[in-house]
Amino acid sequence: MKKTYTYLKDLPVSDQDVPPDSILSQTVFEDGGVKVILFSFAPEQELSEHTASVPAILHFLDGNAHLVLGEEEQEAGPGTWVHMPANLPHSIFAKSNLTMLLYLLEQ
């Protein structure tokens, strides 16, 4: 039987060793329709304002963050889920150790 799925039994969520003053990222899945990247932030680390050329989803798994989405500010915690259209300016500031999945969606 040909494998038609991807199964990750133990996606690291909170116990990752993130060096101080660092952000780690690792692609965990990629096919023609979506690229999924796991981000782990040390406290007070930031992805400064930027845009993505494709629609994206932010899914926060652990920790707390301050988000800027376009002109609006939001707070994020475990379970927060955000869909962003392509080219939306956004930034992420980790208020604590933070683990987040980023889904980049093909148009």
C-alpha cells in the first residue's frame, strides 16, 4: 500500500532548547499546496514587520505573543489561530517562550 499521508507523532511544542536571544525555525512539511514551518522563540524575540507573498496561517501552540496584523494589535496564546491574506504587514513579539506553526498556502 502506498503511503498517502504524513504522520508526525511528536511535534516539539514547549520543551525545545531555544538559545537566549534566538528564534529557531524548521520546515516540518512541504508539498505543492502548503509549507509548514515550526518556529520556537526565546522570550522577547521578534519577527519585525514583514509580509508574505502568499496567504498564511499562524497557529500558536505554546507561550504568549503580541501581534501586529496590518493596523491592529492582538494578543496570542496557546490555541490562537490567525489567517492572513497575502501581503498583509505583520509582526510577532514573543512575551515568553513561544512555539508557533506557520502555514504558507499556495494560491
